[in-house]
Amino acid sequence: MSDQTINLSPELYNYLLSVSLREHPVLVELREEMKSHPVGRMQISPEQGQFMALLLKLMGAQRVLEIGVFTGYSSTVMALSLPDDGVLVGCDISKNDTNIARKYWRKAGIEDKIELFLAPALDTLDRLIEEGQEETFDFCFIDADKSNYLDYYEKCLWLVRRGGLIAIDNVLWYGRVVDATVDDKRTNKIREFNKFLKGDSRIDLSLIPIGDGLTLARKR
């Protein structure tokens, strides 16, 4: 997660927002609250949220899967973009963070569209597969612990339909992926993940330099 697109000057970033951002009032309120949250920087940037919302509308998406809800900015912006009968399935382990999300889902009038599972995401994904929900999702958004990115991705490939999209956040990892002095586990996991996706013939691929880097993988 990153609360603004990396490597833009403050002036250029503010200009980008001033001429393009159309943010729902509930999202503005949530973003304001996150300014005082200890790890508020973890939420996605508003321009990334708007971009993903546009993708959902272009696809005519009805079913969305989110791995890593946090305080609900991404789930709110996506659920607002779904039709009235659309569904977003969210996976998270934090009751405290998702209680904030629930507050804003209610304010936005989208709570009925969202089904939240408070459990390790891999367990939830296995449950969805066991229930026969393979290839029923139009869009999957992965934005959780980096060490499990590849496992989440493989499960999402089961769950997303052909022609559907898997979006993966933080793939540029604040620029650390190209810093040879950085050798921690999470950074190396993201490097390995990015390299793996480039060679994966099951998908069409594009890495978008928005937020902290967003990979789009279209299931063939």
C-alpha cells in the first residue's frame, strides 16, 4: 500500500489530483481519518483507487475478491463501483482495522455488498475453492503480507474467471526492489514474485507505476 504515487514531486502530484480525482465524500472522510492512524500510509492512494474503480466498470465486474482489507479504502471504492447486486468478498485478520472499514461501508451504503472473512486469507481462499467458487470472480486485489504473495496469486488464478484480472499492489516496494543494498525477506519475496509473473504464460501482464506499483495480470 502507498497513500500516493511514488516519484512524483508534491506539485505534480497535487496537480494530478486537482485535474482528475473525483472522490466520494465518504472516501475523503476515511482518508482524513487515516492521517492520524499509526500506519495510515498503508492505505492505497486515491488515484489508484479511482483507477481500479474504472477497471471494474470497464469490465462490468460483479464479483470482486480482496485480500487485505485494512481500514477499507480500497474495498469502499471498489464496492461503490459495483452494480447493486455486486459482491465484494474481503479477507483480513484484523478486527480493529476492519471495524473502521465497516463504519465507512455503512456510511457509503455498501455494507450489504460486502462479505468479510476474518481469518488467515489462505484458509478463506481454500474455503472458497472447496465451495466450488472457482472462476466466479471478475477481479481480485492482493494487498496483504508480501511473503504470501505467490500463494495468494495461485489461489486467485483458481478463483478468477478467464479474462478476469488479478491486481497486485506494492510491486515496486517503495523503490527497494532495485536497491542492491536491500536484502530483507519481504523485498526478496517481491523481487522473486515479479520475476515469476513475467514468465507466467497463464496470464497477460502489465505493471503500472501508480501508487507503489500495481501489477495487472489478466487470466488467459
